[in-house]
Amino acid sequence: MGEFDLIARYFTRPARRSPLGVGDDCALLQPRSGMQLAVSTDLLLEGRHFLSTVDPARLGHKALAVNLSDLAACGAEPLAFTLAIALPRVDEAWLAAFAAGLLALADAHACELVGGDTTRGPLAIDITAEAFRGTVSLPQEVFDAARARLEMPQPRIALGLALRGIATSAIDISDGLLADLGHVLRKSAVGATVEARPACALLAAARGGWAAERERIEDLVFAGGDDYELAFTAPPAARDAVQAAAAQSGTPVARIGLIESQPGLRVVGADGRPLARRFAGFDHFGS
């Protein structure tokens, strides 16, 4: 049983107060007409979602950033958050750095810490994200840059707000591009074709080429997690509005595919032919 099968079987119930129902990373509550409150919660575990040697300031940043990324996908403006944390011991220097990283990002988005819980136990923080899988040999400067992106993701709040009224759907990429896009397609009862070359072009350039490591680059782009970029859809007529939203938010965007009526998710190469390889996103309970 996979992660989303588990949720569907044991924890999905009719939702009376949520316009979207159960299943989105970010839940929407509607206290009264014309007002919606977006709520996101995640859990981070040492050894699963972050390295044991992580700088605590970076961990504090990431703990909040992955939740703000969910809010960004809903075009929601951050308001407040709570923190639940389990600590093996009280380490004042560690806590000071963790709090500094956490609250610096909170202040940057005017998001207030309003409550939470603490307990003693293995290090765990109340936010979930998926880390890189597999191993790859990288030059030190490339590894350092990748680790910085892993430990200090930048939630695309400004882009999410700028896309309100333009995007017809959006999701933040935490489990892998194809896995998360697949959730949107299933909920919308549509399909999509994703073009490999534009999707992989940026990483290919960073790695110094395309052909020599094509399959590895495809794996990282399509199945790697912890990106926290937004994947969104918009009609072709909104192309200029999308570009304006990107410029307004200072976030580059690229068209990587097309939504189609035929169900399923297809990845095609530069020649337009489907790639025969299968890409699997991260699943906590998958094999």
C-alpha cells in the first residue's frame, strides 16, 4: 500500500467545511462566505528528511519553508503557524540557531508563530518533505549548491499570489514533478504530455551537457523530490499574463507540457516519441 492509498483508505472522510475536500497538501477551510483559510501541516524526521549534520539554522528555515510552499501552491498569503518539535535533549546553541533560521523566514513572509508543542524524543519537527534519493558523484561546488537547495528551499509565495485568477491549478513539487503533477491530473480527470528537453534543460546546463547523462538528469528532474517549485496549469490565452506574473514575482517559469483530455501522464523526447522509461516519485510507504 502506497502513501496516498493509505490516506484514502483510512483517513479520507466527507469534508463539510473544506471546498476542496480531503487530499490536498494544503487544506482550505471556509469559515464564512467570501473567506477561505488555508492550512498546511508536515512532519520532518532526522535521517529521512534532513541529514544529521544539517546546520540547525538551515533546518529551521526548511521546517517552515516546506509548509509555505504548500500555501504558495494555493495562492495563499501566509498568516500564522504552529510548531511541534521532539528533542532528544536541550541543546541551547542548537535551539538558538534553529529558531533564528525558522523565525528569519517567518519574518520575511510576515508569518507569526502562535503556538505548538514540545516533547522529548528522537528529533522530529511537524513538517513533512521528501529528500533526494540515490547517490551521485558531484563536484564539491555542485554538491554544496544542491545541499543548500535541499536545506533552504525558497517557497514561491510571490508567484503563487501573482498567479491567482490566472492559474487553473497548482501544486508544489515535493515528491517529484511527475508524481505531484499526477495528483493534479487524477483530481481533474485529465491527462498531460510533458516534454523532456525543456523540463530538463536547466539541470542539463548545470551538469555540463545533456546526452552524456540524459537518463540521470531525467531521473532527477522527473522523480527527484524536495524542489518546492510550483507546477501549475493555465490556458494558452493566458501566456502573457503568466509571464507578467513571473516577472512581477521575480520567478522564472517555463512551459513544459500540455494538458489533454486523454487520461494518463506521458513524457516525450525531443523527437516527440514517448519515453519508454518509468519514473517513480517518492512515496513513504511505497516499495
